[in-house]
Amino acid sequence: MQLRVWAVPVVAALLLLTGCDQLAPGTASVVNGAKITDAEVQDVADAQCVAADEAAKAGGGTATALSRIHQQSLYLLIDAEVSKQYAEMEGLEASKGLADAFFSQFKTSLAQLPDKPRTVLEELFTDWAESRAVLVEAGSKATGQTPSEENVEQLLNAGLQERAKWMKNADIETDPRYAPGEDGLPGGGDSSVSEPGSDFAKDAGAQEADPEWVAGLPANQKCG
């Protein structure tokens, strides 16, 4: 079984930080006043670790730094919240059929997981799929094109551009443990964090994957 795993490593010293003084204890990020808790991030990270371990048993996937998984988990939670707020402000509604189509790419792999991680990831990717459908609708509105199988990726990219304009005025505060960039997104603005299916294994300073660095981590600091 293969299930894509999202996460980003941080320098080990960042893991020792207690968090931003401006955020309440237990808060991972605040998006325009909407709070995302450390507990929510931990639930998603735990579920993704189960998925990674299952993939490793089946001979697929690679070991991933746990700090990276926490960052990508938070990014996905922020992304869903941002898209939800954007849709409300712009009067956009996700197409159920399109959201179901986006979700379907995860359905088979999720079905093979134990109950708790499956439930957590089903909720996460349901929100993610709905956010993609909203972005397609935004792209359709911006370009005047009707969504179809042939242009859905084009409209998704157009929607991302429209949302990016809206996000310039967004207020995203993130705990330093997640290594946020100036925009508040975890991972210091690393664009790979937002691309499900990409190869995300990087060590703390490298641009490419360093399997030896990940392999050298203690068992409790990696998954898969």
C-alpha cells in the first residue's frame, strides 16, 4: 500500500522552542482569528505516520523526518482553513462532484488503514478536496471557463492565483516550532510543502533528499 505523506524537517534546535509568545499555549497557528491547535496537528501527524509505516511494510514509501510530517500536517490544516475563509468571502461553493473526484485519489489507500488514522485522514482529505474544488470554481469565475476534465488543472492554478491575491491581506501567525516563513506558513515558504505527491524528504539544510540523514534519526523522530 502506498499513501502519500506530507511533512517538512526543521533544524533540531527549533524543536526545543516553546512557541511564540503571541500565541496561546497549545496553539500551532491562528488564521485570521481561527485557531489550529497542536492537538489537531498531532492527530494528523500520528495518522500519517501510521500510513507511512503501513506503506513501508508493503515495500513502498521512504522514511520521513517526524518534524517534516508535523509541518506538512499543519500546512494542510492551514490550507483548508484559508480556502474555507476565501470561499465564504468570495461567495464560492465547492462542486460536490469535483470534490469527490479530488478525494477519490486517496480513497483506496485510506480504506486499508486502522479506524482512528483512517477517520482523521478522511476528514483532512475531505477538507482538502473541497478546498481544491473551491479553487477550481474561483479559477472558473476568473477565466470565464466552465470546468471540464481537460481544463481542471488550469482552472485550479488560476484559482490558486486568485486566492494568493486575497491572502496578501491574510493574518497568519504560526508557532516558531513549525519554522514559518514571513507569510506565516510552516516550512519557511518551501513551495514543496503544498504539493501532495511531491518528494518532500529534505534534511535541515539540503535542497535534495538525504536518506542518510533521515536514516540516522532516532526511531521516535521519523516515520516509515
